Amino acid sequence: MTLPGPDLRSRALLGPLHQSVLVEPRLETAVIGQVRAREGWMPIPRFIFRGPSSGMEPLRLAIFSLVHGDEPAGALALVQLLVSAVRDPAIVRGLDLYCYPVCNPTGYEDGTRFNRAGVDLNREFWRGSSHPEVQTLETELRTQRFDGLVALHADCDSPGLYAFARGPVISEELLAPALAAAERVLPRNTEPTIDGFSARHGVIRDCYCGVLSPPPEQSPAPFEIILETPGCASLLAQAQAAFQGLRGIIAEMPRLYMGGADI
Ligand SMILES: [Zn+2]
């Protein structure tokens, strides 16, 4: 399938998904926003995979990667997750996955943390940002009102996996199986201080201001997880660890919600 628009790195990254959309009705794609660049308009894509019904209203999970353009492991994990779901939809039973694999198209094209305007998008959310990437994602977050958010990142300064758990208690309950699954691929960072925050078994409760997060007014608040892979590990290992972490969250989420967990 030939996609419209300039010949971008994201075209190669997302090629398998665009092929799958043609044959799998559970998988949909859309361009939710665009960033103007010298190459032309760069799309901010969204993929939705609707898992088989569990007999209840589907839970809506949003997964984001490449907010920082030089952290491609999360996007590889996200592509792998969607390809796996196409092969075996039962792995996402009871869930609708909303996936945003390339949140920072110019940063990914250039291999930089910042967007081409030189801005760290992950400090811009809910602060009246003028950047189209942030405005697009804020609109999406306001419109969709997700039950949970997962953002995938990489940290070159960390020797192991760790995560930020924000929002309701369920964030930490979901992180336990996620980190345990990811730990089969890469070690966990067990240091008491990570990235300047106090941490417990690789879990941080605090966070930077302005990170990609749900609308401040959303109630009840969705769970929020930011999964960080060690950025100096091989890309393949990071992607595999992030993929296993996502599988852990997806497997546990319906059980926790149906079990009436304290959210
Ligand atoms: Zn990052």
C-alpha cells in the first residue's frame, strides 16, 4: 500500500500496520493531526484495535510512544503489540486499544528528543502550549476520556527498567505485573533514587510537570503509567521489554476492573 505524504521514517515503522488495516476490521487508523515541516505535512497517526467483547463495556486504554523522537523502542513495542493483536485478538479481550506510536513526528524524523522547534513536548501538556503535537494530543485526551494511559519512554542514564505510577491506586497494581513481565528481558532499576525522584522497587510516584497526562478535569481520573526502558540497552531488548510490559498491563487490566479494585 502506498501512503500519501512525504517519504518519512514513520512510513517504514508503521508499514506493517497499514498493511494489517486492509485485512483486519478490528484495526482502524486515522491521522489526528499534522505538523508542518520542510518535507511537507507530517502526520500524527492513531491506530485503534478493538478487542473481542468480554460481555462488558470495553475498557479504553491509550498508549503513546515517541513523545521524545530519539526513543524508538516504545514505538517498536507498540507496533509489535498491534501485530500480535491482529494475529490473536484474544490477548486484548475486553479492551479497546488507542495507540499513538509517533507523537513527535519531526523529532522522530531527526532522531532528536525535542521537536524541530527545539521543544521538549513532555513538559508542555495542559500549560496552554502552542505546539501542534501537544494541541492535537490534548484534544484527543479530552475527547476520548480514556480509562488508562501508558506512555513509553527510554532513559539513557538508567541501568534498568523503571516506571512512574500516577493517578489512582490501580496504576501501581497494574505496574507490578508489567514490570515483572518486562524484567524477564531487562533488569529493573532498584536504586532508591531514580532521575532525581525517590523510588521503590523501580516505581516512582512523583513526576515532572507538563508530562503527557489526562485532562486535569477528568473525573474519575484514569490510571497513568510511564514505562522507562534503559536507553543504553539494545534497541531490540528495550522494545521486547516494553512489549512484555504492555502485555502485562493488558492482561491484568480487565481482571482488576472487573474485580472491583480500589481505583
Ligand atoms: Zn522520553
